[in-house]
Amino acid sequence: MSIQERVLWLSRRAFLGGAGTLVALPFLQSLAPRRARAAGATPPKRFLSWYWACGIPAIGDWKPTTYGMNWQPSMLLTPLAPMKNKVTVLSGLKNAGHGPDHTYGTGAFLTGSDFANGKINQSIDQVIADSMQAAPSKPPIHSMQLGPLDTNCEPFGNCGFLQNVSFGPTGTPITKETDAQNAFNRLFMGASPMASDPAIKARQALRKSVLDAVNKDATSLSGLLGKDDKARFDEYLTSVRKVEDQVSAIGAGGGGTAMSCSGAKMPNGLTMTAKPVGDLLESEINAFTSVMALALQCDMTRVISFMMTAGGTKYAPMGYTDYHLGITHHGVSDWQPKFRTVVTWIVTKFTQFLQQLDAIKDVDGVSSILDNTVVFCSSEISDGNRHNHDDMPVLLAGGLGGIIKPGQHIQFSKGEYFADLFMWIAKNMGVPPMTKFGDTGTGKIASLV
Amino acid sequence: MFPIRKLTVAALAVGLGACSGQIGSGGAAGAPPTGDPGSGGTGSIPNGGPYTPGTVPLKRLTKVEYDNTVRDWLGSKLPAFDLPEDGREGGFDTVYSALQVSDIHLIAYQKNAEAIVDELFATDPAGIKKSWCDYTAAGDACATKIVTDFATRAWRRPMDKWGAIGNGLSTYTDLVSATGSLAAQTADDRLKTALQSILISPRFIYRFELADKTGQLDTYSVASRLSYLLWSSAPDEALLSANLLDPMVLEEQFLRMQVSGKGASASYVPKFQRFLTRFPDLWLSLDQLPGLTRDATVFPGFSAELASDMRAETLDYFSRFMGMADNPQYPHHALTEILTASFGMVTPRLADHYCSVDGTAAACGIKSASGEVDLTKAASPRLGLLTQASIMTVTGAETRTAPVRRGRWVLEKLMCQSPPPPPADATAQIQKTQADTRMISQRQRLAEHRVNPSCAACHNLMDPIGLGLENYDAIGRYRTRDESGMAIDAAGALPDGRAFQGAKELSNMLAADSRLGSCMIRQLATNATGRLMDAAGDENLVASLLASAGGKSMTMQDALRAVVLSEAFRRRTAEAP
């Protein structure tokens, strides 16, 4: 490998060790669209989901006692206080699934599936991302699926569900990227900060030739395959086309809108110091949130699903050595305080992410990225011990370009599902109207007030 | 649509009462399928019922297979970049339904292909480039030949054997043509682009299997199946040129790929060591040992090195069961003896570990100087696989033993019975704030949660097995008192109610149970075919495999051979016309 190419793929350790700031200005300028930031430009809307595993100790620890704009943070929501006016607390929503459990709760998280017919449908993030790709100013990356590696799912259920919340049109789980460094590399296809524009363009042109060739071969193959093989092969075709789109966009010089990310740098407040293996969780999550902020700032994508933790996560930063699932189950003496500490930490990390997004000015030069984004944040179950799917703990952060008036606590009481909320969000993001979504969305939510 | 596994769906039906979950077949876990399990005779196995070879849709290479394939062929010294970890089904990473492809895979494939081709041009580690004609001077014919040869090897079948789906080669040769779509590029860039495309092509990433109308796979499909099973890598020239439709030839190749040399100098083929590692790693969950942690205050002696030695002991033990036909030092052992054998080999560190509590070397079953395991003495508290530190550790918890995990491991790995996850709201009935600092044994603690009928249905199957293993702590040391200082009562019972006292009795009882053999066949077949053996008729298929392997007396070699020579491996269910 040449020196340039070695820089091209920054090492994971260098990244986690703080060298993420190698994202230097010249590179980002070179990638930035030539169109300058236009005063008055309309910022794009973005959909993010933030999942954490195994719910909360008890809804009473979570739910604020007052409604409207004057709610006060509960015990578990205390860390949210500085961002209180950018977040909507939604109480009383139901997650779908099939009985009170983890596996189906995770499968249902973004799909609204009830699995009654043994099937799972496309997730809402994919519906929204597909619709964005049909628009003229589409972002280069269809969507991103991110989250630290969970190697311990197997004892707990079906890994296809537990490790993924995004599902394609045929209900296939979309593998998430578990390495923040890879996710970062992907944003700019490993283009080197030292490479000049012509070098990047030449490289991307050859890459495009490679993808064109395999796309051509794959497309003709696809028509010749038997039914069973073809169903699986569609994953390959879709993936090739997504990567081609991204390569084309970068070859052409950057993100999809008139946004400049020339001011982009790793957001402040990170503690990406190298820690021994086992204590990497916080560093990894910080690295992921930085990548997400960068992806939005440079308008490389507008849809991200993030799985922060899993049942198999070990909360080493808090000194807990057993699986989180173990903490949330059964009558071990000190489980509840540990569980509270963990959820408080999750809310803290979420709040810090919102602060990152709120610190970045959007293309209009006035609002923040967060103001034009909606972040759906919840878990697959509510009470970690009961596994119930009703009375879910839900935060909805951001303003979605003025459509959401954040800072409220809203109670739902008509059996509204996540899927009803997703229909409302999708409608407000330009997705053609749906009469239903998944097995549980029927359009019960008409407004957020 | 993404199919939901039958097993997990079955789990949902478990509310109160029944606890079913025979892996793949839905048989009741509480009782053996038929006959008397204690007799262990093959006559009690359901036999002769109808089955089909099964359908394995298009399968992509696993991360491990991809890695080995480029390394073995191109001699690449590069680390594999960025490929995500593969999912697992039934414990194995080779099961098709867990092998998705997404854009992050494609990006990783492209990155790897660029690096590998650059390396080939720069250092040519396997001497491939040096045999090429001069493509810069010789024109299209030369470059086309290079591309064709490269693709033939990469795609694991001759260009004229692609049948109805065609070889697609012209798309790739067009890239190198001086008058083609990349005419403006240098000859080097054209060739690099073509070779990268070949490595990203679905023909490389996936294993295309071609079959005739009756479902008979062609020899190249079988070659890849065999090679990825035994070597986790692509077939070599000898395998690709053999006629594997002839069972005699298939068996010859099957043996050639395992052992080289004759008599006492015979040894395992290096690439076959991958099977000898990968299969037990995934079957027995040994791959959890690297990176496994234990609370340092409770187990100060536990270390990554010790965990590695534990895994090595079991891998070595497993490889002894494979055996080599004509090497007297490596006899084939009957598979059921895996639970009762008294031999093995451990490192000095692991020997110390076993003996740190056991006392004398003889009592802890180690010939102290050599590290040779000898469990023939009656005083030895250990026997066979089950009591190896690796197994007792992967089924333990951070600070204590976990009898439920142990019981589940035995049922799932050795009996192929999979108790479903807890019925969700059952846990609500446990006192949430109860301060459980009582000095009571695991037995007393678990007895409490078996009072609840909705828990008891399944825990009655798992807990009594795990409790019978309480004499081994969470890092596999023998003990007579538990974490609470209570004397251990190692009375246990199998799901059918038969009682046993301690691990040695349990191991003997399981070794005599006919389900052990059929479970091992099922695990091998799952790994080999790449599908969960859960289709209609698969119970009959497993029974027929067991019978052709020799039933109770089969060796690991017999079992693997039976799978490889079976219809499930050499055919697929014919598609409806």
C-alpha cells in the first residue's frame, strides 16, 4: 500500500485513541459541494432512532409526573435537564411484538410487526430512506445502521432480531456496522485528506467501473436464478446499487444538499482516550455519536438507526461485570440500583449526543442540526423485569424543521403504538401517505400536542 | 420475508405448563422420542421414514471462509478489513439464514479487493503474477487470458460449467480490453479493475450450486461443499478435477483432505485443522473463552492465558476423537466415549489449576510431569468432556456457577433439546426488591424459582442437570463446598426423571443415551449443510444418517463420513416444475 492509501484506512486504534481529529479541514473542503452555504436554504429533515436494550427498572422511575411544557425530569431523566426544551417525552405508547419478550420486541422496534403471521415487514427508517432516495437532492448514503458489537445474543434469543432493528423490504435484517472506525471510513469512502480532488475523482471512477461490472453481471444472473436463490440474491443487488450511489456522489464532490461541511470537526467533549479492551464501551459509543454527527453535518445520510446497547452488554465503565440482561432480571439483591445507574448513564450519553447535534449549525445558518432532525429513542421493552411492551419509555428529540414543538410531556391513552408515531413522522417527512404501517400502525396519532 | 425460526415461535407458545423444544423437530423434551433411552440400542430410533435432502438457498462465504480463501490462493499477508462478524443460527456461522449481505459487506469486499490486488501487483506473495504473459505489450488476448484464469480459480468452477446461468465472463474481460470501456486507463489500471471486480463478483462472494432436474448437485458444487466443510476454504485443483459424483472418489478425497502421510508418520492436513478447531469451537461454545472474564476478586487465578489453555485442552481432546485410520497413535474412538474417556493433555498451567483444589496429582487426574490426563483412578473427580475446565467455565457466571446455563448447555449441545427463553412475565412474580444475601445453596435458591409453575415447566428440565454439576466452580475447579460455604449435594436428574449423583454418573448416563449420537449427527449435519435441520422429514434424515454411521458404536470419522456421503450433502430437493 502506498502512504496515501495507508492514511486512507486509518487504523481503528488511532481512531479510538483520539486521532479521529485527522479529519482535517482541507479534506472536508475538497469534498464539500461547490455550492456555498446559502442563506435561507431549507435544511433537510432527518430521522434517527436510538435503541437501548432491556428497558428500565420501573416506569415510575422514568415518567415525569406533570404534562405539557412544565414537566420536571424524573429520577432516570435527570441527565436530560440541559436539553429538556429540545426533547418531547412520550408516555403511554405501545411497542408491538409477540408477547412480552426481548426478541420480538426488538424485531418490532421499528417495524410495528406483531408476528402473528410469522413475518416481519420493512422498518420505518428504511421506508423513509427509500422515499428520500426518490427525491432529486438525495443524500449519497441511503441509511446507516450502527452500534457496538454484541457477541452474546445467542443465549438470549434470535440474533437476527436482537442484533438489528432495520429490516429491508422483504423483512431481511440489515446488518449493522459494529466498528465506529469502519463507519467513519465509509462516510468518505476512505478518501485521503492528502489526496487532491483529481486523485479522489480518478479513484472513484475506477471504483465505479468495478461496481458497474458486478452490477451488470449480478443483474443478468438474478433473472436466471431459482426462486429461493433469487430472494437472497436481491440483498446483493440492492447493496451494490447503494454503494454505487455513494461512490458516484463522492466522485461528483460531496453530499446531496447545499450544505458545507468544511467547518466539520470531531465535536467537542469526547473522551476518546485509549482504554484497555473491556472498558471500550464508552469510547466506542462516543466514537459512534461523533460519526453520526459528522454524517449529518456533511449530509452524507439523513437516516441512521443506532443500537447503543444489547442484552449481552457488560457495563464495565460502571464496574458491572455480568451481562446487562442479568442485572435486569431476577431477584439479585443489588440489581435495581445497578439498573438505575445503567439507565441514567444511557440517558446521559443520549443527552450528550443531542448536545453534539445542537451545537452544529444547519444549512440555513440559523437552526441547529437537531432542530431539523427527529430522534426516536426507546427500548424493546418497558419494565426490565416484566418485559411489558406497553407504557413504553420514549423520548422524541429534535424539532423536525418546526413540525415538532419540543419540550413537552405528552400522555397517550388510546392504545397508540410506536407504528402510529412512525406514520405521523413519515407523513411529515414527505413519505406518501400510508393507511397502515406494519401490523399495528393505523394512523391513531394526528398531531403531537 | 425473513422466516422466523420454528423453535423461537414454539417458544412463544410456552406459557404455563408444557416446555417443548427439541431442536429442529418439536419432539417433547420431557421424554425420549421412542423406546428406552437407557438401552441405547439403535432399534428404538425411528427409521425408514420419508425425508428430502433439503434446500439450502444461495449461501455467501462466511468471514472466516472469505479470509482463508484469499489467503490460501493468493498468499495474501494482509489482515481482512472490516468484514462484519457473521450471525449464527443453531450455534454455527455456516447456516445460510444468518448470512445476510448488506452495503457494509459490499464496501468491505471492495476495500479488501483493492488491497489484495495491489498486494498481488506489488509483492505477488503466491507467485501468481510472475506466470502472467506481458499484458502491457501483448494486447487483449493476453489480458483476457489472465482474467479468465483468475476468474476460473476465484469462482471455483470451469468457465464452461456454469450451465444455464452462464459465466458472465465478458463483463469482466471487457474491462481489460484496450478498446473497451476503460480504454482511457493504463493497462495496469484496467487489469487491476478487472481482478477487483472478479473478487467482488457474486460468483466469488456466493457459492453457486448447480443441480440437475432431480436435485443432484454437480461435482463442482460438491467440491465446494466438501472444501468449505473440511478446510473452511476453496477447493484445490485436485478436488476440482475429481469426479465427486462417484461416491468412491468422494470418499477418497474426503480422506485425502484430512490426513497426509502413512502409518505412524501420518498427520492432519494443516487446512483440516480448521475443522478440528472451528467445529468444536462453535458446537461447544469454546470460542467464548478468548475474551471471557471472571470477577478478579472471586477468581484471582483466572487469566486469559488460563482460558486459552482450557480451550486448547478441549480442542486437542476433540481432535483425538477424529483419529487417523492407519496411525496407531491416533485411533478412531467411539463418539459416545467423548463423555467418558479418561485421556487428554493439558499445559502445566492448567494442570496446576486442576490440582490447586484437587490436591494430589493422581487425585486430580494429571500425570504431573507430562501434563498427560489420566482419569482412570476412582478418586479422580473428573471424566470425559463435561468436567473439562473449558465447559465448566463457558457455562459459568462472573462470580459463581450458573446451574441453569449448565443444564441448558447439556440439553442443547449434547441432547439437541433447546428449552425456550423464560416466559416473560414469569419473572414479575419474583420479589423484585428481595435482598438475596442469604447463605443458602444454589439448590435452595433455584428450588424457589421452580415453585412457580410457569417457570418450573422448563427449569425442571435444566436445573436438576446443572445442580448435579455443582462440584465444579465457575472456572472448572473441583470443590465440595459452594460459594456460600454450604456442602454440595450433587444429586441431579435428567428430564425423564432418571436420577444421578454428580458429573461422572451423568456423563455415563448421557453416553448410554441414544440421543447423544443423533444429536452429534445433527450438529455435524447442520454445520456441513448450512441449514438448521428443522424441515419436515429431517428427524428421519438424522435417523438414517445415524444408522449409516454405525449407530451407537460410530466414531467421529464415521459420523462425518456419513454426512458427507449422504443425500443431504450431495443433493438438494428438486424444485417443483
